[in-house]
Amino acid sequence: MIDVRVAAIHELTPVIREYRLQAIDGALPGFSAGSHVQVHLPDGRRNAYSLLGDPADNSEYRIAVRHQDNSRGGSRYLHQVLCSGDRLRISAPANLFPLYSKARQHLLVAAGIGITPFMAHSRELLRRGEDFELHYAYRSGSSDAYLGELRQSLGPRLHEYPAGIRRLDARALLKDRPLGAHVYSCGPQSLLLAIAEQAAAQGWSPRRVHSEAFAAAEPGLPFSVELQRSGRQLQVGAEQSLLEALEAAGVEIPNLCRGGVCGQCQTPYLKGDVEHRDHFLAANERATSLMPCVSRGCGSPILLDI
């Protein structure tokens, strides 16, 4: 864990704020483009946010947070309670969304707050002098954070898709690209699916298609869990994820994204009715494994093999 101080808060749009974090003691660890940190909130929850600063500068970390109307408390706390000068605890940076070093061309595709990892990516690619484009879909005056900065730094590399004016066409975007091109997408699930489907339809290898979606666990009905090895029984609340319930009970599960994408928290279960909400497990794996960061019980109690 790293103790940091909120050095500054900037309102970028009515719903998006940037937070600049500085180490309280010592220096912040270096990070690579595409990295994120987990912010530990006072209620025990942990939210993951991309580091959007220049990877060559680790004097501070920069994250941007969109206020979500259906927030379980994370974005609400950061927007309505957190102030400059306050302290936070964060995890060390981890990278689940790196640039592919041997790509001949990089296609960066963002929607709304999904622009954040590409702020670091674009700086790194500019420094390397590599071939890349950034395609950015946004709502003017709402989810268009960093638009002015990107126009200035990227010039013709930036392709804009303002809502209601120009639609991002995944098919056209991927068509006739060189064989060594890689595509990276970040934003709502609809964007990631559109890119993945068109890439598959045009014969792109899955190894050339990269995506990231940080989404907090959705609420649901309360459910019960039993831990096979200890016999302990836990109750998971409607606004709580299974991973959060396990952590509150002192059971630590390895995790990185907390959004059902990275696979780090994959946990075996022996019986019970599970609603799988992840984007990692194959259909055959779901009979014996779940992702406690997003999966929920939906009937008989779940018996975890831990």
C-alpha cells in the first residue's frame, strides 16, 4: 500500500474530475503506459483507475473519475467528500493494458472516460515515434475530458466522434489495416463488443485485439456463501460484491481489475447457483469457477472451495 496526499482536484467537465496524488513519504513507484492503481476507500471498497500521466514522470499520479449516477459509493465519495490535502491509500501500479511492443500500428479507441489509459499510451507512442491513431467518441460538454489537450498534442492522429454528429464505425475503423496493426479499446461494453466482433469478422487474430473495462460490481439481491475448508458462512449484501464480503471477513483473494476482466480473482466453487457477470471465464469454466469481484449468487447458497 502507498499513502498519498491529494495535491489538487480539477473539474474537467460537470461529471469528470481529475485527482493529482503525491506520495506522503518517499517517491512514487514508476509505472508503464496502461497501468492502473486501486484506490482504497474508507468503507473498505477498492476502485481501480487508470494512471493518465506521462510514464516518464512519476513525481505524481493522475487519475480521472466520472461521477456515476448508480454509484455504490466510490465515485460519489471522490466527487462529494474528498478534498485537496486529504490522504488516501492506493495500491502499487499494475498493468493489464500494455502496448504491444512489436505492433506496426496502434489503433487506440476510446469512449467517454475510457480516454484515461490512452493519455499515457499516446504520450509513450509520441516519445517512441511510432505509428498510431486515437479514435475518441464523446458527448460535448460532458464526457469530452482532455479533448483540447489531445487536439494540441496529437493533431491529425486524433479522430473525433462527437455524439449526434459523427458515429464511430468499428467496421470502417478496422478495414484495410496492415497485418501488424493492433487495436486497443476502452469504454462501455458496447464499444468493446463492437470492436471485438468486427475484428473477428475481418479475420484479426485475437492476439491483436486488446480491451479494458473498469466497471464496479453491479448490486443485486443478497445471497449466502459457505467456505468449504473453514466451514464459515458469510452473507453478501445487496450493495456488496462477493470479493468485498470475503475481504471484510479477512479472506484475501488476489485481484487487480475488480471488474471481471483480468482473471486474477478466479475462485473455484463446488455447488450453488451463480450469476456470472465476468468477461473472462469460458463457458465450460463457469461450471466450477466464478469471479468474486462481479459474480453473485442467484438461488441456493454457494459453496466456495477455499
